[in-house]
Amino acid sequence: MAARDTSPPQSDLAPAALERFRRDGHVTLRGALDPARLAAVEPALTALVQARNRHAGVPWSERSTYQRAFVQVTNLWRDDPSARAFVFARDLAGLAAALLEVPSVRLYHDQALYKEPSTGAGGHTPWHVDQYYWPLASDRSITAWIPLVDVPLEMGPLCFASGSHTLAAGRHLAISDASEEHCASLLRAAGCPHSVEPFQLGDVSFHLGWTYHNAPPNRTDRVRKVMTVIYIDAAMRIAAPAHDAQRHDMEVWFPGLGPGDRAASELNPVLYP
């Protein structure tokens, strides 16, 4: 049997970007994708979001903080060939592998996060860490945050707490008003600087599963259209779920598998190399 290739993945990632990612737990790669490529796939992704929007018609006043934060639709790759081609793109997966410093990555899942214009109180995304929800045995998980439109500051781009991926405190909190208040206090005490910038079409942000982030409300009259792809180390194992949210994710994203198994169901194909 041939020896496993453990050399660093090949990509167009600049060494300075990798250093920033190691230090901060996030990095934004300006002009990483051709805007024409995003403009071509956006109508199909938006149509899927509109068709599967569970909040459509629900009054703003009756939505929870989580429901006001964004319209969330997952596994678009299974519903449309153009969505599948976009989610399975080798160049994005190669960047994820390079940032994680692993030889191979597989898909955890994709999700569209469309932030609607705020019509009153709320609409913000509270401070949280994504990996709270994920039954993963290591920290080698990463999210590519890919705007499908220009995202100025008033539209609610992601705000990161740089260096927060090293903090263990607060990881037990789900997205809620309580997580916003408690995590904000923790991050101030830890001295983690906030990083929030506008995005132009073609910019892509990557962040680790344990990096704290939030987003302000969308104060424009347009929808903030964002697609995300979550990658994990191809050698990732499933961890014993710590709570109901992780048990749910294990059942949904790793069907037929359990703690200790490789995180490699039919829903988690290798995307790179």
C-alpha cells in the first residue's frame, strides 16, 4: 500500500495569509473568486433559499433571535447541479486544506445564510462559535464565508474576535441573546480585537470552528446573500456528542455513524485533493 501523502496541500495561498490565519483564527482573501462566477451561480442559490425558507410569512415580532439573524438553508448541493459544482469546487477546498494545514478535506455541509433587512429590533447575529454545534474530535474545521453580493458595513458583514480560537471559555453557549452578552464580556476580558470590514463580490472569508464571530443587523433595503461551505480534515473522527444540538448534528450530517467513527458518511465526500 502506498504511503499516505502528508505534504502540505498545494494552493495559491500566500504565506502571509496563512500566518494571519494561525494568529487570528480567521482571514479574508480579497478577490479570491471571479465575480462573474458568483454572479452566474447566485440566481440558482437564491431560488433554492426562497423555496426552502421556513420563515417566509412569519412576522418579525414572532421570530426568535436566531430566526431574525438569517434565513438558513443547508445542503444546497443536493438540490441543484450548479450548487453542487460550486460547493465541490477544488480551488476553494484547496484553500481550506492549506489553511487547516492538512493534506485532504471533506465536506461537512454547506449552508446559505441570507440576512434580511432589519424591520425593527433585532436582526443581529449574536457572538458564538460554530463548533458548539458540531460533534467533531479536533479543531480542524473551517468555514468559507462567500458573499454573493457586495456587503458594505451597513449590510451586516461578519465581525471576528481575532485570536479567540484559543479561548475555551464560552464554548458551551448556543446562539442567543445570552451568548451575545456573555461572550462579549469574555472577549473584552481576553483583549481580543474585533475585525469587521466590508466585502466586495469575489472576497472570501475563512474562519475556524472555534473562532468567535457575530454580525450586526442588515440596515439596507437589500438581502445580504451569503453562501458558506464547511470543510473538515478528511481524517476527522466523530466525537461523543456533548449535548442535544451535537446529537442532532451527528444524526443529520453523519447518518449511520457514531462516536469514534471517521466523519465520512455519504454526505461528506472528499473535496480535496
